[in-house]
Amino acid sequence: MAKVRRVPQRQCVACRQMRPKRELVRVVRTPAGEVRVDPTGKVSGRGAYVCPAADCAEVALRAGRLEHALASPISDETALALRELAARTAAARAVETQNPRRPRHAGV
Ligand SMILES: [Zn+2]
């Protein structure tokens, strides 16, 4: 059996599922107090994670989960950006699943 690599796991603020960090959409509150979507995952600040799924984005926004996680209000602009990114990522992932291109000996 192949050895399972430990990947950093984060919890989606909406469905509470643990998933590898890079599969999630990160929303960050920067040290300046600005809340925005962080597609790179590299922006410094307090981060919260949401599944790349429209459902989770909605719950995160509407139930105030994201606000709570970041202890900061979410602007309409950020909410829209998150919805769009979640929808786009979900669509891209659906295509990937249909055409798997994962190299067998990837060192990652
Ligand atoms: Zn989720």
C-alpha cells in the first residue's frame, strides 16, 4: 500500500468537512483589515476556508460563517468574488474529473 503523505488539512466553514488546504478556497482578512478572496493562498493574514462549491459559498456567506471565522464583515464585492470563484473552481474540477491528467509519478 502506498504511503499516504500528510497534506495540510483545513476545515470548510460551511460544511465543516476537513479537506486538503489547496482544494479549498481561501478568504483572508489582511493585517489592514481588508477581507478578500485569496486564490493564491499566500496572502498574509487570518484565513478562512470554503469548499469550491456554490452550496458551501452560499452557506458561508448567508449564515454569517465567514464573518464569524474572520471576525470581520464581508463586503458585497468579496461575497460576489467568492461565489464566482467557487462556481468557477467547481466547474473546472468537474472537467478534471472527466479527463484525469494526474501524472503517476508526481513527486508532490
Ligand atoms: Zn464545504
